[in-house]
Amino acid sequence: MARAEAAMQGKLASLWAGRDPAVPLDSPAQAVILASIVQQETPLESDMPMIAAVYENRLKAGMKLQADPTVIYAATDGKQSGGTGITKADLALDSPYNTYVVQGLPPGPICNPGEAALQAVLHPARSNALYFIAAKDGTGRSVFSTGLKQQLDNIQHLWNQNR
């Protein structure tokens, strides 16, 4: 176990040293926290840099992350961070992990992120997107938008497709 931990720390240090200088994170620990959220948001490595960009754009703008996996993590007392629905009560849950309630990153990771999620956080896509929603077409891909109106239009469109 110690060898695995040392290897992980070495890899993280290397990735952190080569990060994009525009990344709005202050430490490798913050990178792991954000990467854990990105990891839980999508099964597609190809979407991870865009999802990372959305969250980093939100951090830069002073917006709440509003990441559903953090709500699930808080609502299940850390037992899971995906695979379950969210209620209105969950969105209001008073927890440092609930990014619908708290500003910024949660206090720790919600899962063990893979290298693709870490790479995405440290080298996010160049994008002004602030929102995304799962496409609900079985591909796992996400649909991105730069403004709230576009996001609401995307939600309505996807909802109408799945009726």
C-alpha cells in the first residue's frame, strides 16, 4: 500500500508541475478534489476537459460549482457519489460537500480520480462554458452551454427528446 501511495504522489507531483498556468487551483490537493468531481460527472474521458473547464470557469467567476455528485456524496454520508437521484431536500442539505450550498471546492475528494480526470483538471479545454447537462442518449456525453438561457433551452430540448 505504501508503494502505491508513493507512486500516486509522484505522479500527482509530476502532473501538477506541468499544469496549465491558468488553472485556478492552489495545490495538488485541490486538483485531486476537483478531479474527483470530474471523474464522477462522466464516464467519457473525452468530455472530462470540457467539464473541468466548466468548473474552473465557475471558480474564476465566483459561482457555486453546483456539482450533482457532491450532493449525492453529502446525502449518502460519503457512501456514494453517483448512481442515484437527487431531491430538492438533498440540494439544500447543510454539508461542506454540498456544492449547491457552499462556495468553492468541498473539503476533500468524493472518489479516487483517475489520471484522465487529473489531466483534464490540470489541462482543461479552452472554453467559456459555464453549464452542462448529460445528453441522456445512452452515450454518456454532455451538452455544454455558455449561458443560463442556453442551458435551460438544452434541458428543455433533451427533456422533449426523452418523452
